[in-house]
Amino acid sequence: MSRPLPRLATLACALALGCGSGGPYYRLDWGGADTITAAPGDSVPYDIAVQRIADNLGEVRVSAASAPAGVTFGPAFSLPEGETIVKTTATLTVAPTVTAYGVGALQLIAEDPANNVTASSGIAVVILQPPEPNEAFALAVEPRQVNLTPGQSATVTVTVTRAEGFTGPLTLTLETPSNTTRLGIDPVTLAAGETTAQVRVTTDRSLSVLPYVVKFVATDEQGRTAKTGFTFNLNLT
């Protein structure tokens, strides 16, 4: 896994054995993205690392303690006895029948029974609504999530699938939550027959550090729309 460890959480003195008391020292650091975006029916790979600094190196077992309804995360994995770091790729799977959309929480738990250590960390799980096409065109965006510091921008690729015979121009806009207008995109119009566009997404530096669920919207000259979900994951790292 290429990224450094600190994103998920750092569990230090508050979850260490003997921290500051002269007893055995034990620290666990988690590494991985703090937010995952998926849709019903998806299986999404997730890179995770657990690193340990400790006097006693027992086996650490890592598994999902809780997840939103219809969401699974696995397989469970272990940091072997005597080792200090493990890196692996797990899979988050969303059942096709899930209809609860928005931001939920996945809790991971790490247990080292030999040292009586239990630690946990959380991942935000964003479940997007299925795309909303119409009879003439459908919309998709890649990637479905950008990780930004408030005030930053990024570029995503928007793709339109046109039904046979439909070649009209399309205007792209962003549908945002009612509690913020500080997420946006640069104005974009796909000319007649065009199917892809590079779109700059923008954030205001005053926004709170949270995942925000929005929708890209394509509108034709007749007022027909197609929509697809997207996540702005705002963080400070």
C-alpha cells in the first residue's frame, strides 16, 4: 500500500498499556482512507494497514465490529505474533437490495488477547442512490469520490451515454444538499454529440470537514435530466 499510515486514526496513549505508568508500552496505528463511496450491488476494494509499536508483540486480530445494514467488510485479517505491521486489501460489499442511502459508519476492531488490548476505529461509508437516467441519455462520473481539503478543487470525468438518435447538447450542473451552496462545478456544456467532459469540482475553504453527498445533473434542451451520485470527502490531510 503506497500511502502513509495516519489517515484512519491514531490510537496512542488512550489505548496503550502502561502509557506513562511504567508498564508495557503498546500502541496501534491504523492506515487507510477515512471514507468509502459505493452503491447498491458494488464490491469496493479497500487498502488498510495496521502498525504496532509495543513491548510485547502478540497476535492482533482485525475485523468489522459493526456496519450499515446490507454492508459487509472482510475478510478479517491478523497482524502475526512478533510482527510490527500488516498491509492488506479488504472488500466492502453493498447488497443490491440496500435502499438506505447517505453516510453510515463502519467500525473496525483490533484485538490482542495476549496483551489484553482492544482498539477500534471508524470508516465513513457513503451509499449513493442508483443513477437516474432517462430514455435519451444516462450520466456517470469517475471517480465517484474526491478527497480534498476545504478550498481545494479537483478534476473528474463525466461520461454521457446517449440513446441512438439523441445528439442534443447537455448542460451539466451540481445538485447539492440544502444546507450548503459552497460546493460546485465549473460551468460545462457538452456540445451536440459529445459524450465526455473534464469537469472541475470546487469547494469553499469555510466548509466543515465531512463527507458531502451530491448529484451531477445533465439537462437537455427539452428539460429532461439524468443524475448520478458523487461524494466530496473533505478532510485536513
